[in-house]
Amino acid sequence: NAEGEIPQPAIERLKGIGQWMKVNSESIYETTASPFYKLPWGRCTKKTFINGATLYLHVFDWPKDGKLVLPGLKNKVQQAYLLGDLRKLKTTSGENSVTVELPAKPLDVIDTVVALKVEGKLDVKLVVPGQNNEGVVELTAKMADIHNVFGSHAKLEGEKGNENVGSWIKDGAWVEWMFEVKSKGVFEIVADVAVKSPETKCTVTVGAATLQAEVPSTGGENQYKQVSLGQVKISKAGVHKLRIKPVKKKWNPMNLRSVLLRPAN
């Protein structure tokens, strides 16, 4: 503060971080990025070795059913345990996933770390959102990679299960998803958005195709409506990226809950 003192709440938070690091520091130091695309319950860090790897599973949202699913992991599991008290955990391997059975309550309500040791070179199949029975791809705000540059502060907001990309005020921020389609085709892009200003403009990029969209006011920053952003042609089946970027000097704040890709035909 102005007197050069650290507020007590900040001191308490720093103490909490220090206590957590005493127990879980190996899940942070000398680790590398997650081999998974998105994990609905948290994040993953890893350490790789000649004959195996250790995955550190940072669980922010404790699964109600006690099952922690790692989609796409094909390696044989050697052991799994809670890093905080070394309690061993049971695992089940499926064709393209591993499930860890968790205790009823987390050790840390913010971030409980599970260590998972696997054999051999890390083998993870990329699992991204795909088409449902109607051929529609749904990309939620929680799935988005939010990029902030030039002092922008867009972030995930809202209640659990109803999140949105919010605080998207400056045109330096942009969002991106990966997704998979089974076949080529033309898709309509529909966004569930809330805009208070008369309008805002953005670009939508899928692969090499980019279109500019004008999003009209929905009546308020909490008044959500589904708005068509246009159509794009996807030339081949497989994994693609969808990116939404503000148009410089023509951007006004927008909250975004989800994006749908619907087959146009």
C-alpha cells in the first residue's frame, strides 16, 4: 500500500503458496507442458525420462464420482499416488484412456496433485472436441485457449457449468480452440454472445479461411443470444483450429459462452 506495507490478506495468500510448494514443488520445478489438449478438472505438468515419465495431475475441480480421466493416455501405469501424503491410488486402463480412482475429499481444496508414473516413451493420442450425432461441434468457453497481449485481460468468468470468456475489453486479446471433424464440408459458425454496445467486429479463422463478422448488440453484457458469424469451408477431415480475433479499432467488449460449428447442408 502507500505506506509500503503488505496487506494481511496478501500475506496469508503468500503463506498458503509457500506451504503448498513445500509439499508439491516437484510438480512445478523442472517440469514441462501438458501432453493433453484440455482437461476439464485441471492441468497437467510432466517430467520425461529415458524409460518413462511422471505426470503431475493438478486437480482444481474434484470429480464428484471420484474418477479422474486422462483421455488419450496409452502408456502402462506403474503407480499413482497423492503427492501430498503419498497415498497410493488405483488406476484402470482403457483402450485410449486411464482412469485414476480418487478419495472422497481432496487434500487441498485449490490444487491437489496426483503423481502418475508410466512406462516407456510418453504416448498420448490427441483428444479434442468432435462432432455429435447431428454433426455439430460445440466449443465452450472453458475449452478455449485465451491469449492476452498488449495489456489485455480477457479471462474465464461465470459460475461452474456456465462459464464465459469475459473482461474481453481490449482488442489485443483473442481466443482459440482445436476441434475435429469426420469429413469435409461447409459449416455455419454460431456464437452464444452478449454485447452491450451497438455492435462489435471480429475475424473468425479456420485453417486458411478467414471471415469478418459483425456482431450486433444483444441488449446487455449479460443478455446472451446466438449469433451467426458466417460460414466456412473445411476442406478435409481431421483436427483443425478455430480462432476469434477482434478487429482493430472496431472492437467493443463481448462476452462469449460458446461457439457451434453446424453443417450448413
